[in-house]
Amino acid sequence: MIVIGGSLGGCDALRKILKRLPAGFGLPIAAVLHRHRESGDMLVPVVQRGCRLRVSEAEDKEPIKPGRVYLCPADYHLMIDRDYLTLSTDDPVSFARPSVDVLFESAAEWQRQQAIAVILTGSGSDGSRGARRIEEYGGTVLVQDPKDAEGPWMPAAAIAATRSPTVLTLAEIAKKLIAVAAHRGNPR
């Protein structure tokens, strides 16, 4: 399972990665992008443009399927629970709901070494604690190069919080995800 988090500039960064993934990409992707609680559901068509995978807003208790992109709805936390996605309206974490940390920590717990975290551009430090947890459970942490990011603060915080993140440009992140998917297939 691939979990992605971003904030300032995150939508554009996510689109740049997703448009490079092939139609037969076999791993599921769950993404949290910080956005205002009243932003509605306009994010799905924006992210879907140019993406060969099916993009949808995650629904509570939805089974995770390979080759799908699940976006966290505004004003909810998104979590992995075994082979399902769950949503919650618990308090903000790191001043955010949705919180990247919440998604990443749940992925670490349920996916263990199969979890692949991707930290994209953004402000603040949300995601750094969750990236550290994924690393502790043997998962992989990919971080957008802060020099390549509109908001270098989130990637820099993740780099500082983890022992051995792989720091890459967006194009390199896409190539790495394709290579991992080809090697692993569908690890769920």
C-alpha cells in the first residue's frame, strides 16, 4: 500500500506523480492533502485529469482495491484498517484534519514492511511522525526533495524525523513506485 501526504502545492505534486503511473499499476494508493473543510469534492476531477488509475474519494469501511487512488475527503481523517479504509472526525492532529500522520501511522500498523510512505511539498511537519513510524515498522519512506518542492518544510521535517529516507524529485518518485509495484505486485 502506498500512502501519500502533502499540503502547500500537494495537489499539483500528486498529479505529476500519478500521471506517470501506468494503467496496470497494481498497488493501491491512499492520499491525504490538506484542504479547507468546505472545499467540497472538486479534488477528484482535478487529480483524475491525466491519471490512468481510477481516482475517488475514500468512503468509510471501503475495501481497498489494487490500482486505485483514494483521496481523503475534506474534514476527515483517513486510516487503513486491515484491508479497509476508515474515516473519522476525531480532533485535528498537527493542526490538521485530515492529518498525514494519522494515515501514515495506521498504514504502519496494518501494512508493516509493505507500507510505502511518500511525503510531498507542504508547510508544517505533518507526516514526519507517521513517516518515522513507517520506517520503524520496516516500511519505505520516500520524500520529495525540498529543493524541488513548492513548500520545502514538510519534506524537510520528514527528512529530519527519519533515519534513512529516500529523497527524490517527483519524476524519480514515480519511477521508484513503478519499480516497487513491478517487484511486489499487489502486497495486500
